[in-house]
Amino acid sequence: MSVHALTVRVPRRELLRSLGYPRAKAPAPHVLARIEALEPVAASLLEARGSYRLVAREAAEAAGMPEPSAEVGLGLCTIGPRLEAEAQRRGEAGEALDALILDAYGSAAAEAAADALDRALCSAASARGLIPTRRISPGYGRWALAGQRALLAALPARELGVELSEGLMMTPRKSVSFAARLAPAAAGPGAPRGRRCAACTLDPCPYRADDPEEDDDE
């Protein structure tokens, strides 16, 4: 399993969403000024890396994944500890707004890293005639958080610098683990490829399908 450096870009809209701003509401001028000042700082602290693996059904079942397909794609990524450490330092120094913005940036960056790793997984699966469905993670929906330990054991967590706490929380906190069912690319209209592509933001993408139906797994 290879560890990949991930190119991560956090659009302003995604940062604002992480901060809790609906699309129609803009931040107050002083908040926007801090966002603009902190975006390059946050970006410079990212160390986004990830790894994926295609496995047989049994490995996904061992992690408690609900209804795995015959083959499954597993993934783990992190933005590293530096941004989280800086957010914590500023919070402890009484710079609450800065800490909040940096933490929100980290959350958006972790999702962007997962998207980047997901695209790499999609490319690897496509080379084998397979298309991933939308990714799911332990602790969400019907997948119990207890599956986190087996999932990380199947991936190079140590090389990525990701560890689990006694409560099965990952450190660095801005890390994402996931799995995706794999389906034959030639499954026809309505297959998981179309449902997954409807939710994907990568456009243009050589693997995109036209079926707009959304996946209802989550």
C-alpha cells in the first residue's frame, strides 16, 4: 500500500459552510477580515496524505461494513497535526475567533483530502472495470464505530501518522477513514456509478456518468 501526498484546495464557500454560514449569509466584516488573513496561514500548515486499498468482501466484513460488495475500496487520509496544533495554541492564547476559523478550515480540508483520495481510488478501480459507490465511514448510518479499529488495521495508519484513542477517535482529529462498495462499470443506467457521480464535485472527470439518481446508502 502506497502513501500518497494529496493536493488539497479549500474553497471559501466550503470554509464558510464549516463555520456554519448558510449560502445566503455573509460573515460580518471583522470575521471576513480574519478569514482572509488566516486562509494562507492554514493552507501552509496542511500536510495532506492518504492511502487506499482494494480488498475482498471478507476484509470489509471484518470491519463491520454493512452489506459490502464482492470487492471494496478502503481509504484513510489526514491533513496532519500542524493546523490542529496552531488552532489549539491560538485558543489557549485567548484568540477564540482565530481558533474557530482554523478549526473550520481543518474540517473542510479533511473532507477535501478525502475527496482527493476518493478520486485516486476511483481511478484505480476504473482500471479494473469497477466503479466505487459513495463512501461511508464507521460511526455513521448502520456502520458501528467499533469497526474503526479493523478498518485502520487494513491500511498504513502508522505511516500516515494516524492513531486511535481508547474511544476509537482518530488523531490527528482532522482525518477521515472510509470504504466504498465497488460495482462493475458496465452495470448500465442506474448503477452505483451514476448515483455516486451525481454527488461528486469533480467536473470534468473522465469517469463521470450521466445518471442523476442519487445514492441512498447514507
